[in-house]
Amino acid sequence: MIFFLVLLASMFLSVVVQHFIGPIQPFGARVMLMPIIMFYGALAMPVWGMLALAFAGGLMWDALCTQQTKAGFEVALGWSVLLYAALGAIMSGFRPLFQRGRWEIHCLLSGLCTSAIVFAEFVMISVRRQPLTFVFNQEVWWRIGGAGLIAALISPLFFFFLNYLALLVGYDPQPERKAGH
């Protein structure tokens, strides 16, 4: 339970920090830290923990990014909870592999899922704006793919650090790793 609270606090801190990190130029890709921590939690925690982190992460993200225009809200409040829960469930499906000490595929999957978040946000905004237009130019693809690439590159650092924090508070996220050696 202590490690769950550590992950929750880390997610809150990371959503604040990532808000102040500007887009990476010249691509315009954002550095998204909070999803990496949520995806790690999906691997390290049982299903109840993953769902609670997805709920909290989705609410934090929507509270930060929901914008109201004259026509209404561009991004509906609560949509991120469902998206994070679905992506967290995918990551949680790879939990047995993670528990055996394998982490490589999860870092790549963190990048893909982060790109999926940016893509879903782009689609949501495009659908809500009138008239309905989907513009998939090079800049949009760099924002979608760049965020995922950045997440895939920095997620090993976060995974190692969060594993270390887990062990410090007495939680073993990879119990089968010791049994195999």
C-alpha cells in the first residue's frame, strides 16, 4: 500500500513537472512523464492498483488539459480515465513477463502507449471541432510519434528508479526474478 501511495505521489509530481517542460524543438513533441509512471504501476501493481492509478492519472490529465470553448469542451472530462485504463490493461497483460525480470518490451510498449494517448487526444479534439477535419501532416505525426519516442527512451530510467523506490519501501515488483536465479 505504501508503494501505491508513492506511485500516486510520483504521478502527481510528474504531471506538474511535465507541464513546465516545453515541447522538444524542432518537432514539437511533448515530454510526457506521468504516463510512464502509470504504465510502470500497471506492471508493478495488481489489477486493482492499475485501475486506481489509471483513474487518478486520467483525472489529473483531464483536469490539466480540458479546455472550454464557446462551442463546449474540446476534450471531454473523464475520457482519459477510460483510455488510461485500457492502455494500463494492455500493459498489465505483460505483467508476468515483467515479474520475471524482463523489462525491455515494456519500455517499448510505454512509448507506443504514450503515442496512443497523444493520438487519441488529437482525434478527440478533431472530432469535437466543427467542421470535422483530420489534418495528418508531418508536424502532427512528429508530435504523436515524438512523444512516444521520448517516452520509450526515458522509460528505462524511470523503471529502474521506481524499482529502486519499490524495494526501499519493502515492495517487490518482480518476485519471480529471484526465483529464476
